[in-house]
Amino acid sequence: MARIDIHTHAFADKIASHALESIMSHMPEKYWTHFDGRLATLVSQLKAHSFDHAVLCQIATKPEHFAPIMAWSSAIRDGAFGEDAARMIVPLPSVHPADPDYVSRLGEVAKAGFKGVKLHPYFQRFILDEPHVLDYFRAVRDAGLFVEVHDGFDIGFPFDDFCGPRRILNVIENVPGLRFMVTHFGGWLAWEEASRILIGQPIDIEISMAIGFCEPAKIKEMLLRHPEDRLYFGSDWPWSDYDVTLPFLEECGLPPSRMAALMGGNAARWLGLPTP
């Protein structure tokens, strides 16, 4: 069975150090990463931990970032950063919801053969279920793409509810047919609410940044209660460490079919990838 990480980040060598420093400047030191955030380091980590693929999430913090993100995504896919990166990395470009040309931009993403887009409401400064954002999500759906969105709070910003569990549910209910990948096990630091209204429902959820932040017993309970075919492994690398997350999941003692679905079976289907 394939092993797939559906939520990672990495940066081009020339901007990796600056990008990490900028992001970490908003965080308490205990949340800083010890990885360098480079694409080559991500690929090395994936190989060392027997991953077949990883989704590389990118965020256009301004509308004008679309073109360089598309160029870098295409370069990775086309082998400019090596055969391993081209084979293992599934790039997700990003189209800012405030981009006046977002409909045509989403069409460009689909035409180029990419599978979806990544959004982060705090960095891009929007509320998940605002009317104009719902229109954006309808355009994502109509372009045949999926969207992966940061959900819950973010340690680098005030804890205002931009993208909590109830807003997630509102999007799903108001944009039927949208392929929406919920991140951070339903909402980072919003797990009690997520547990009440998202877990157990037919909603696609990845689990990044829960391990080490949510109570272990709560994580295991949610892993067992959520539909087996709707669970996905995500790390949010470089903000988490496979040497921590993977042993924790092994120790949970999940049924083999559930573990296989979580660790890559579901993601392979979601991404349309062949399984080994």
C-alpha cells in the first residue's frame, strides 16, 4: 500500500531560510522547526521514512504570487529539481481568493494538470464562509479541482475564528460537490468542537499537527470514530517530525485496514495515484 503525506511545505533554496524566519517570527520559540524547509530536505525525509509521495502545499499570500508559484510547481513536476522530487512530490499551487482573475487562474491550474489548490485563511486574510469565498469555492469545484485549507487556529495569529469547524461545515453544506480537504484533524486547537460536529461525518480530514498538541487519548478516539475511508495522514512538515508522528500512530494499534487507509490508501484514491 502507498504511503502518502497529504500536507507538507517546502521552499526553493534561495528563499527557504528567509521564509522560515518570517513565519517563525510570529511564533513562540517552542514551535520553531529544526528542519531547513528546503525541497531537497523534504525529499530526503520522505525517502528515509518510506513515503511514496507527498503533497506540497503552497500559499499565495498576495494575488501576484500566483505566477511564481505556478512556475515552481511546474519545475518540480517536470524534473528541474531531480527525478525523486518529480516522482514523489505532488505540488498544489495557490490562487488567492481576492485575485480578481481567480476563475481564469483556477482554470490555468486545472489545464496544467495540477490536482488542487491550497489556502490559508490567516495568511491570506479571509473568513472561510464569507459569501465571496463561497463563490471562490464554487469556482474551484467547477474547475474540477480540490481545495486543501488550513483549519482551526494558527499559533502565529490572534485566535479569531477565521476557519473553525462550524465554518467548515457551512462551506461543505453550501457548496455541494466541492472536494474539500479539512486539515489539522478538523481544526487546530479546536478539537472539542471538531469532535462534536465533524468527526464521524462523511468529511475528508487529515490529521497534521494534532500529535503533540491534542490529548493522545482524544486523537486515538477520533481516529477510530471517523469513517475509515475519509482519514488521511498529513504532517505539515517542516513543522512536525516523522520520528515523532509515525511511532505515535504505530502505538495507537489501529486495525490494519484503517491504518493502511490512513497512511496512503485514501490519499492515493483522492489524488488519483497508482498504488504499489
